[in-house]
Amino acid sequence: MSLRTSRRERESKCMDCVEEEVDFNWEEYLEETGATAAPHTSFRHVELSLQSSFQPGMKLEVANKGSLDTYWVATIITTCGQLLLLRYCGYGDDRKTDFWCDVMTAELHPVGWCAQNNKTLQPPEAIKEKYSDWTEFLIKELTGSRTAPATLLEGPLRGKNTVDLIVVGCILEVRDASEPSVYWAARVQCNVGGRLCLSYVGVNDSAYDMWMFYLDTRLRPLGWAKENNLSLKPPTDLCDLRSSSEWTEALDEATTEALKCPLPLEVFKDHPDLSTHSFRAGMKLEMVSPKEPFHICPVSVTKVYNEYYFQITVDDLTAEATPTHVVCHADSPGILPVQWCLKNGVGLERPQGFESLDFDWADYLKHTGAEAAPDVCFPNASQSRGFCKDMWLEAVNPLQPSELCVARITQVKGRLLWLRLEGLTKPQPDCIVDVESMSIFPVGWCEANSYPLTHLLKTVCLSQKKIAVVQPEKQLAPSQPPDAPVNLCSPMDTGLVNGKYCCSQLFINHRCFSGPYLNKGRIAELPNAVGPGKCAVVLKEILSMLINSAYKPGRVLRELQMVEDPQWNCQEETLKAKYKGKSYRSTMRIVRTQDQVSEFCRRVCERLQCCPNLFGPTIVSDKCPENCFSQTKTKYTYYKKRKVGRPSLGENAQDGDMSKPARRRKKRKAIFVQKKRRTSIVGYHTTESPQDSDYYDEEEEDFEEWGSEVSSSSPREEASAHSFKDVPRRGRPPRRAALQRRATHPGPETTDRSSPRRTTRSVSYSQNQTAKNTHTKTESFEEEDRLVLETNPLQWSVSDVVDFISSTDCASLAKIFQEQDIDGQALLLLTLPTVQECMDLKLGPAIKLCHQIERVKVAFYSQFAN
């Protein structure tokens, strides 16, 4: 069912519905609809376009570390964005001295640069005696090897990715669409992330422009045709636009222009080698229509050019038919064996002029006296590359190649996808593309490349609203009573409420204890129930309401991230919060099945330290089974946490200690901020309701939400030492780094008697701690956070780096460091942009990881730099 409805249908449903063009945001759209984006790894051509131009095995000359003004040849071992892992020639397989460098800042030169500039080329001191004749060694080492091109090491193209090497005005050769041995030069008019707009040399009319991805096998470097004894002449259908001499003159001008700024051959390094085919003239097969890719039709092999190329003609039995030819190779997208449509339940277009209304391949082959192409001609006829029905992506409009549209996969059959293009002014059938097509792109590709995306229009109904999301700051609409339930189920879904992935209503029990994080007044404004609907959608909606009802939404976001169970059937959802003009985001795993909803709700309530019945499938009328609203906050929290075997923080405190919370609040907050890291310690008691006071302060807010994605006009620097103190998680042994700090910086035990009013109980598990001045405490906490390293990180091996990362709260990322061979030197070179790009991390986890790296850097400078 299309997301777009016809105007007549809309008017029949609601007279006040209008289509409104709004700013389209993929993330918000997927979040609102619960839709899924096609995985980025499914788009192989896009993945290749993001790779570095440098290749492992390339040779270059680099400055000698141990000797000034000397250089030596090094080999590229691996790449990570603009970082190169190098090994000096002569070390063989010894990787101990491998080192990372940034191509944009390091002194790197192509092989031969030293000889041209009278520089000294000598091996490192450590291997100087390994060979007696280094000149002979270098000759053997460099023979047959690839050298890093000078254009990638210096000048405007330095450090550029492959795609960025193709600039406007570059000249390439394009193979003729109907003759594989004919090429003609074309000029790049536009480069959009590797998707090129090309115009033939000698043609000034933009109507003849064409769009191709740079990996298309039809594209070759200038001079390819001449080197391979192929013809260089304009396309047949354009020959009449100019005389022969004019074509030749235009080609000569373009060639001269191209020689001034040649296109680096690295652009073509990822071009696939063509496979040999097994087709013979006269064979029949099925193919997506080359002119109108909305259906599949019978075609014939009408000519075999060589072992790589053959010609296919669309079957048309009418006498006056103009034949439609297309040149193909063994891996051409859209060619399929006979009976493929029948086996996959797809309709096959009957050939024009074929008399029988019911097309049958056996009768057709007998009628034409042809043979079917054997299955061995189609080695990859069934791969789907991870695409699934109802996934979303961006796709080229086949009738308007310059237009990219929001697209939904309506069905997947073998290696073919049916795409519903949204936002078109003129509706068209679902187009069919191959999974290897270079005309489909992942969600966000257009935005990343600053290219317009044709998106669906948003239908806005003015007379009624199905879903009323209650925001605590916003006044309810007059037609929507405060306690009205929120229905997240469309009329078509109401019959599916009892399905595995759907749940009935979830109730918000306003009288239940709301805990230290949630504002009781805002909770009272929420509807009585949410649902029915899909489990993930209902839960996401109710969690969003709770987040917006919090004193500090960012803190609740972070607490919700900790709710997880490996046995749950979950899907990841992005939750958002706003606080004081700043936006925060985090990803949370939400259960998908009905049988797990109740336990999930209870876990969330436990995490937020509120009544287990605050929200969930159980409705509480007058009296909560937990008896929570008859207890004071102190007694309730104390009782609940004692019940699970956790010692209370104020357990041994005298009643007198609790009698004047107003005096102690600010002082307690300061300690709370410093100590309450990821432990979520639960015995913090007070008889004062946090719902009647400002429970957290600004310092805590900075601390609590460091791991969320922050979008603000003025991002703040919040990497203060005390803001990232390591405290062991629940149920886990203390991390190694934390143990080292404790051994090195034991907690202060002194008492500042000059400020008796600034005393408070500690939130650690120790029963009593002597009071001390808040400023003194802050300094001690900063001191505790300093990382103490036993060895110089410059000497860390890959395994040492992995061990360190595993000892932090980024342990889940340790595998990436292992896979990418990141040692201590590389670790110290990593920055936030590099981490995001090379490790494919979102902003939150990337900031989290960079904080740990920053701690290593600080420790390195303080312990080993001198």
C-alpha cells in the first residue's frame, strides 16, 4: 500500500486533509513510521566509493624517525581514512615497528623523490646491518611493486578519497551503448558522490547528458581505446550533429586539456574485471525491460561479439517493430534464465505479436525454434545482498535519471527488487532493479552529498488527529481530554492487536510513586493509556512521554539505555529529549513481542526507581498492589532497595540526620554529582520530594548527558576530569584502570572543621564517612580520575590497546581495534572525526571512546612526554 493516496481518496476520508511539502528528514521519518532502512553494506558500489585511494602494498618514501634529513622506503600495510599504517622496507614480516601517520600532515613522498631532490636515502639504524648491499635490496623490493602516486601525496588531491579525485572537467572514455568496440570521450559536468553527469565531447546540448556511477564498466581512462586497438568515434545516433572534422577537432582540444590535469588511474582501481560468458546466438532468456524497467520480458541473444560481450534484443514479433538492442556481459544486471518468473511467481510480459494470450515457454520455444539459455550462464541468479521487503532507500527515477527519490522495497525476488518511488508528480508502476544496480543508494546518501531528494508529501488532516502526543510543556487541545488514551493502531491494524508483535493498551497509573527522576505534576498530565498497537511503537511512545516528564530528560535517556536483556527479542529505536534548548538522543533496545512487554515495563520502572506499576499492562484503580502511594519517598525507596539485597546508603544514619534536608541539599548534590557515575546507586534518601525541588543542578546535567548526541548552536566542551570518573558497573569487577587509580590515589580522610554545614553522607557503600569541604572533594575527585599508565602508550602493541579498551566502558568496541590493527601510536593519533569515519560510530559512542583516548593522551604527556 503506497504511502501516497490519491486526491479523491484523501477527500473521501477527510475533507480537511491537504498534502503539505515539508523538510524531509530520514531519521525522523523512520522513527515516526517504524520503518527500516536498507543496510549500508548492501550497497557495494557505495562502500567502494568511500575507500581510501591508497592501497595496501603501495611504496613511498618517508622521513626516518631516528635520523634527521634522511628518508627510507616504506610499504603501506593498511589504511584508515587519511591514516596510513606503514612499515619500513627491510623489516620483512616483523610488525613491531609499524607506525601510523596522517597523510595530510606527515612528510610523505613518492618513490624517487629523494633522488630528484638530492636527499639521503638510508635504512633505519635498527636494521642497518641486516643487508650489506641496500641498493640491490631496494631494486628487488621495488621491482613490480606499485608506488603511491605523487598526486595523492602532494597538491590539491593530497589525501583525497577515490571519488574526490574525479573533478569537474575531467575527461574519460565511454563505451558505446550499442557497440562494445566503440568509445568516445566525455567530460565530467558534475560529480555527486561518484555519480557522474557526463557530456560527450563535441556536444553542447544538455539534453544528451547522461548519468553513470564511476564504477560502471562502460567508463575507461582517456587513451584506453587506442591502447586496446578499439575505435574512437562519436555514438552512432550523434554523428549527424557535427561533421567529421569538427568531431576530430573537439577530441583534440579535449585531449590537450586532459593532459594538463590527467585523471589519476587510481579512480579505476575498483573497476570489476569482466567474466567470460557462455551465451550463443539464438538463445532465449528473460530480462528486465531495458526501456521501461517496470516489467520482465522474453529476449534473445542476437549477436556474440567476443568472450565478454553479447547483444540482446527484446522479442517483438510484429512486422513493423523497431528492434531494441542492448549490449550485455556475463554480470549485466537484470538478465535471468527462462522460467525464472514462473518459479518466483512474477508476471512475464508477453512478446508483442505473440498470438496466444497465455504465454508458455515450452510453446514459445517450439514456435520460434530457439533454445533456452542454460542455468550455467547465470551464476548469481538468487543473491539478495540483505535487502528485504518494506526496507527504505534512495533510488534513481528511471524515466528522469537526474532525479533521486525516496523509495520503498515492495517485494524481493531472487536478485531483483521492486521499488515504489515516492513523491513523483506523475505516478508510475514499481520499477525493477537488480541488487547490484548502481542506481540505488542507502538512506541519507543524497543529504551526505548535498543533492536534492524527491520525497513523499506529508498528508496533514486538520479536522481530526489520531495520535495526540502529550508534551508536558504544551497545552492539550480542547477536544482532547487530559486522560484520553492514545491510540497508536490504524484502522487496518485493529484486528491485529492479538498478534505476536502487537500489544493491548499500556496504562499510566498516575497515583503510583514516580521516583526521583520523574515530575509528578507532568505525569498527571499524561493520558491514562497508550495503545493498542505494535509493541515497539507503543513502548517507544510511552517512553518518550516519560522522558519528557522528567526533571532532567537526558538523565532518564541514559538510564533507559541500561535496560537490556540478551534473551529479549528487541529492535533498536532512537529516543529524543530536549532540555534548556539542547537536544539529546540515544539508542535503546525495545522489545518487539507481546510476551516480553510486561517484564520490559517492570525493568524500566526499576531502573527509574519508581513503582513497578507506574506504567504497564496492569491498571491500578484505587490501591496499588505495591502499596507505594501510602509510603513516604524515603521509606518506599529504602524498602524496595533492601528487598533486592542492596545495602542502603543511609542505613545507619540517625533520624536526626534526615530532619533538615533543606540545609543539606546543595552539599549533597555536589557529592552526588561526583560519585554517582554508572553505578546508579540507589540508597540516596531524603524526606524532601524531588518533585517539589530542583533535584539536580547544572553541573550534574553536564555530567549526566555526556554520552548523548547533543545538537546546539554552541556546543560545549565538557571533558573535565571529574566528569568522566570510572566507577565499576553493577555486577562487574572493578576495571583495571580504576583499580590502579584507587591504589595510587586513595580517598582523602581528612576533615575540614571550618565548614561544618557542608557535611553529608557519602553515596558510596561505606556506612559513615567524615565530612569535608566540597571544594577539597572536587579536587580529590579530579585527582582520582587521572589515569596512571604502567607503560608508555607509544610502545603498546595491538593487544595492549585491546586490553586497555576492554577495561573501559567502551569494551564492546575492542574488537574494532583488533580488526584494524590499531597499536599505541595509532591510538594517540585518533580524533573524533577519524573515529566516526573509520569505525563507523555514531556521535554518542564516538565521544565516549574519544574520552578514553583523551585520558591516555593526558597520561602520556604527564608521565612520558618529558
